[in-house]
Amino acid sequence: MAATTRRSVFLIGLAALAVWSLALAVGVWRWNSVLRVGPPGRSIFPYGELRVAIDPSNPPFAFPESESFAGIEPELAQAIGARLGVPVRLIPHGFDGLYDAIRADQADMAMAALVINPARSSDVRYSPAYFNAGLVLVVNGETPPASLSEAFSGRVALAYGSDEQTEAESWLRRVEPFEIAPYETREHALDVVRLGDADAALVDAITAGRYRAAYPGWESSLLQVSVVPYAAALRPDRPALAAAVERTLAGMLADGTLQTIISRYLR
């Protein structure tokens, strides 16, 4: 009887060990599936890589270099992949085909100077903004104006017939009168400020950043006037991937990595 009891206990233990081993194997498989592999739709990276659609015709955000791509968005995509521990494949697309690439599951994410568009919220899930391409006031000196009222004073240079002119004219109704000085191009407006013939230039943040990078010795500062947020677009049916990208971008913003990447191209 005792032998039978010992044998029963042994068999029960053996069965329990087998069940535990099977559960452990399933758990490991599911964990690997979530991180890298597994059938489409069941994991964060169903194809074993992060597929990022870019528009390589939009420097400094993306442009061809040698046999690959360079720019803010390729660097940012590679940095996100590195932090998530997954290889990144950059997929060049025309701007008009970016959302279709996500919809057709040709890409997991698109990073191509996409402005957050609430009308597309059912088609894609946007990440937090990684760049503000809105209008900025550029002034001489390292100290930016304390307020928009202070910035919109004196002589403000801008491009004739531009969105900046519309914005400046709207400010004429809100602050003390100032002089609008229209020029042929945004770069010309910045020239005028740099040479001391205007108090400020009103341009978009990308033009300002590229111009200031071209004149690294020019002491100037910016004041943001409007918001045009650039964000990554992700598939809405993969919330785990979207959440992972959002956390990664938040970490890169907090530790300065995002600004370091942007500063290599814009000042």
C-alpha cells in the first residue's frame, strides 16, 4: 500500500512538473511573440522588425545619403528601434502614400513631417509630437522676448503674402502698433534681422532652424508663436506597439535625446 502511495505521489509530481514546464514554454513563446516574432496581429513586432515609412524628399527630416537615408526622422526611428531592441527598416514612400502604407500593413509606423490630423483618428493613432513646425519670432541676442506683445514691436520682417503676414496682421489688432516689413523670401527676412535692419523676423520653425544652423556664430533666439505638431502615425489595431513608441518618445524627450537629434540639423 505504501509503495502504491509513493508511486501515485511520484506520478502526480511528474505530471505537475510536465504541466509547469509546458506553461513555462508557452510563457516564453508568448513573451518572445510580444517582443519580436509571431503571426501578424498577435505581437508588437509581428515581422521581427519595426517598419517605418518615410518621405526621403523632405530635408532635413529625411533625405537620401549614400545607400541609405539620413535626417531627423531616420535617426529618430533608429533610436526608437534601439531602445525597443528591434531592427528598423526604413521604407521610402511618396508623401501621398504614407497613410495607405499603414492601412495596407506595408509599414508599422510613418514618420514624415505628418501634422496631427484629428480627422484621421479612426485610421491611425498618432504618437506625441516630436517637433513643432509652427511660426516663430527670431530676434537678435540670446534672450528671447518675454512675451508676444514685446516680440511684436518695432519692425517685424516676414515673407510677402505668406501665412506669417496673415498672422502678423492679426496681431496688429491685439498689441501696440508695429511695422510689418515684407520681403521676397523668409531667408531674406532673416537676413534683415541678422544685419540689424529689423527687430524680429516671423518665419516657420524649420526655416528658422536651418538658417540659424547656417550661421552658427549669429547670436539669436526664438519665441514660438503657433503650434504645428509633427507626430508619428501608427496602426490603430496595434495599441501595444503605439504605447511602446509613446513611452520611448517620452523618455527621449525627458533625457534630451530627441533635442540632440534635432540639433544636428536645426538650431
